[in-house]
Amino acid sequence: MNNASRILTILGSSLALSFSASALAQSPIVVKFSHVVADATPKGQGAIKFKELAEKYLPGKVQVQVFPNSQLFGDAKEMEAVLLGDVQFIAPSLSKFDRYTKKVQLFDLPFLFDDMAAVDRFQQSAEGKGLLDSMTNRGLKGLAYWHNGLKQLSTNKDKLTRPEDVKGLKFRIQASDVLEAQFRQLDANPQKLAFSEVYQALQTGVVDGQENTWSNIYSQKFHEVQKTIANTNHGVIDYMVVTNAKWWEGLQPDVRSGLEKAMAEATAHANNLAAELNERDRKRIIEANKAKVQTLTKEDVAAWRKAMEPVWKKFESDIGPELIQSALKSNQ
Ligand code: LMR
């Protein structure tokens, strides 16, 4: 090679290098948001809003891809996927964190909160916000709470008004030891199953019943494979949006604050919508007339509360009595 062609080669490769460096600088960060529910639910809507806002505040810098319905990862895999960096955001139900912290189990205590306003007050309190950071030592950073709503109980039986009606029945539960204890307390048989498997388990009779919000029941068509849904409101299904703590800390400050802003607004959007979507889907379930919606009296609800109450004592020391007290204060 003569000198001239050597110079040309060097120039060429440094041009190629600088070109690929600038292409890298310009290519947006791809942020994957994986979840297990339908788009037409509070969480589904929150994720869509987050994408819209993040891409608006960080044009060309961030691209958000939303994967609903366990398309990318189901329950068991999504936490690992965040830790491995395969996805950046997930929003599991608060019942699914007990492998990472015992404290978040608080939310599964039956009849802990009087209503969703109380859940919201607790989540916005110092103690509630503190739980967002309770898993950073395990690599998970909590960014926000998203609401779904209160849980209803359903079975493939005609009668569902009192605790004795579920004796001996098999129930699908989320991966939570508190929920397992709750059904054992009712002399029922709980079975931990991923959300994506529930419909088929109900349809084939692998389980007799389940507990969930109106929006999850409707969007998954559980009402088509159940006979009765009782409005027990015995617990809550809400979410924590979590990300990989290391990835989050490693972001450029402007990107992180843009994502934070998008998250705060998407949170407000999802939380404002949650009650409305659940009420809409409660009505749709009644109109569909497949499962009977059983209204409970005050006395019925009191009987469920009494039957489930012993669960509290079992988990009090794991969760921490002070945390339980502060959650109870939000009922006032
Ligand atoms: C369930 O597994 O029943 C729900 O927590 C699913 C969800 O994310 O709402």
C-alpha cells in the first residue's frame, strides 16, 4: 500500500467510526414495558399513557414498547427479566413481591383498607412511599403505585354468600403466602397460578374459583366460566411499577427526569381511570348475564371479615405491626 492509499484507509475507517458513534448517540434508548393484563384495564391504560408521554418529553431519545397480556413475559418471568435487563419496566400486582420483601405483603391482608381512597392515602404517606425503596437492595426500584381496585370472589357454584360456601373448593391465587393463608383459613384449597393460566384453569375445572377486580374478570372473560361473583371487596389489587435499580441510576439525568415526569403523569391518569373502568366492567358483567353477581349484606361481609381475620396475626411480625398500624390510620 502506498502512503496515499494508507492515508485514505485511515481516513475511511475514522469516518466510519465517527459515523457509527453519532448513529449510536442518535439512536433512541428502547424501553420495554411488559405486563400481564389487557390494554382495556387500568394498568393497560397506564402503560399506554406512559409510552405516549415518555416519547413526547424525550423525542428521539427514548422509544417505549409496551407488551400487554403476558405477550413477552408472564408473572414468574417478568421480575427476572427486569433484573436481567431484558425489560425495563413492569408493574406486578403488590401480591407478587414477597420473594423480594415481606413488607409489601401488607397489601394482601384481607379487609385491611375500607376503600380505594384509603389505599391511596396510605400509598401517598411517608410509610407507603418508603415501600417503593424496600427492594433496591435486591435490584428493584419502585417508581409508583398504580391502582386497580378491590377484589371480588367468584366460583363455579350457585351459592356464594357466606364463608362456608367455599369450604373444600379450589381457588386460583396469585403467588402470595398471605393469600394462601387466607384461603386455608376458609378451609378452601388455594393454588398459585400465573395470571395467563387462570381462564383455562377455571374453564377446565382445575380450580373452582378465583379472586380479582371487575376489570380483570371482564377483560379475561372469567365471568363466562364462573357461575357466581360475590361483591366481597375483601382485598386490593394494586401495582408497583418497578425498574432495574442499576439501569435507572445509570441513565443520563435528563432522560431519567423525563421518564420520571412521564411516570408521574401516567400514574395520575391510570389512577383517575381505575374506578371508572372497574365500574364499567362490573356493569358489563351484569349485562352479559353469564355469571350471577351476588350482592352481599353487611352481615355477610362481616362473616367473611371474621373468617379471614386470623391471617393478620400470622403475618404481623413479617410485615411489622407499625406498618399495619399506619395502613389502618389511612382508613380514617
Ligand atoms: C392476577 O394475577 O390476578 C392479577 O394480579 C393480574 C394483574 O396484574 O392485575
